[in-house]
Amino acid sequence: MAVTSEQVKELRDKTGVSVMECKKALTEAEGNMDKALQILSARAALAAGKKADRALGAGTVTSYIHNTGAVGALVMLSSETDFVSKNEEFVALARDIAMHAAAMKPADVAELMTQPFIKDQSKTVADLVSGATQKFGERIEVSNLSVFSVR
């Protein structure tokens, strides 16, 4: 089955992964979008593993305070370069992780990484970070986490 440019665009819009990687995944999946998403997810985990020994020299610290003011979280999301850490999608990911942490109140980073993500229960926070590693081409890591609650 021939992969159309519309299919590639749809997959790219869903994942943010490069056009070439989307086309390869769709070709391998014979045009099946769900199977292509699974292929990209598996490749994200591989990409993250290959980059695990790279040094983290940049990042962003992001906070989230719930509208009640009773709970909040600080998250340090690290990357290899300032170029990635200044990217608005990277900053948005850090904010989403901080929001998740405020809602779920994990005891530490290890627990945070295993939790299903509040906006998409089919993914864990670790899956989000692996996806970011694949998308940005750099090692991405939640380096620090603090959750505060008055209750």
C-alpha cells in the first residue's frame, strides 16, 4: 500500500516526529495509523536508550500551582542544549509534567516516571520523556521534582 502525504502529515501532527520517520513507520505499518504509532513508540524507547549516557547541560524549571492554591509542583526538565530547552514544546512538556505531579503527588522522580499521564492514560510520564528524546534528538530527563500541598 502506498503511503500518502496526508497520512504522513496526520502522523506527524500526532507525534511531532520528523516527516521521514513518520513515512518510514507508515510504510512499515502498511498504512495502518495505529501500528505506525506503536512503531514510533518503540523507536522512541530505543532512541532514549542510545542517548542515556549523554551529558545534560541545559533545561528548564517550571512550576504549576492549582487554581485553589492548595497544591503545586516544581519540575526540572533537563536537556543537552539551550536550543532544545528554549523550545516552546519542551517548556510545555515541562509544564504538563508539573501539572501531572501536582495532581498525582508522586514521592519522587522514579515514581513519577511510572505513573500513567493524566492527560493520556495510555502513556506513562516516561513515555512522554522518551517521545521528547526522539522528537528533539537529545537526551531529556526529569532531573528534579518537588510537590507541595497544604493537605
